Amino acid sequence: GAGVSQSPSNKVTEKGKDVELRCDPISGHTALYWYRQRLGQGLEFLIYFQGNSAPDKSGLPSDRFSAERTGESVSTLTIQRTQQEDSAVYLCASSLREVDFFGPGTRLTVL
Amino acid sequence: EDQVTQSPEALRLQEGESSSLNCSYTVSGLRGLFWYRQDPGKGPEFLFTLYSAGEEKEKERLKATLTKKESFLHITAPKPEDSATYLCAVRHYTGRRALTFGSGTRLQVQP
């Protein structure tokens, strides 16, 4: 079956603009995560959704970051008033049990 | 706070030259330790999950082992196609569900 998909694959934006990143999880996966990966570094947790429970937002770095997920389907990560330090690869993962499956990521460049 | 430290940061091997990657971790209540492989421009690809000290898992030329403080990823007779970044991550038994990642080991296998 299809894996996790993300769009766009690349996004270049100007400082101060808002961006929206999309994640399509594997069908039936109840858990969905967003991570950020800066160049040469490991993955940094941003937010976690599990079914209809309240999301775990403890990793969001500022109130400019927000995410939504409707049920067990698509999720969107929104970054408002982008800053140059937001430049990174944003990865989405979904899981049903213990193993998390990752999408290819969206590379965000803020000029 | 969970911590994961991987060493070395980078490793260059000749084809057929076996070696090991290290992942040291500090977590209060380990639910699982995960190894992922990440190729340039792609999302992490799941390799192994280890749950308890003494556990070992193998896949082709890779073997992962776990103690109470660290995990090793042994690579036997590597091939150029094994070149990638190898990421280690831990999941808490309680509390936050998201993975805590190390910064990875960049492996290059030369023919």
C-alpha cells in the first residue's frame, strides 16, 4: 500500500510569509507526528496526534507554529510569519502500533 | 529529560571492513529503542526495534544489540549501498509518545 506522503516536497518562501505543509498518513494509522530536521541534525519533535485525543503540542517552538488533523486523516502544519531559522526539513510520520513510518519530508527554505 | 547520543558523527569504511555504531541513551523507563536509516533527501526508514537489555536483531549485514545504557549497530562486511545516516531513537514507557532522536552517524562505505 501507499506510504506516508507529504506536499509540497520543496517550499521557498520569503521571511514574514505564512506557509502550510500537508501530510497524508498511511490509511488506518491512528497516530501522526510532525518533526523538524535541521541540516546535519537529528529529528526534533513538534506535535503528536492520536485519534480524537487532544494533541501533544509540547514540541512546538513558538506560537507561530500550529497543526491540525481531522480524525485519522490528513494533517496540516502551519507556520505563520516565517523566520530564517524555520528553514529545515519538516517530516511527518504515522503509526498504528510501535513502529513509526516517515514521509519524504518538505524542505522549507525561508529567504 | 531523555537523551540520546550517537558516535561517531561520521564513519568512513572500506567495502568489507566491519565496524559498529554506538547509541548511548538516558531515559526513565525505556519502552523501545529504534534504529532508522536515512538516505539523502529522504525520510527515515525503519530498521529495528529493541525492547529489553540483551535483545538482538539482525537484518542482512546489520545487527542491533541493546544493553541498559547503550545500543550498538554492527555492520558486517559493508557494501557501498550501506552508505547512509543511521539514526537511533528512544520511546518513553510513559509520558510523551514521540521518539527522541540522536543526531545520527553518517556512514560512507567506499568500494
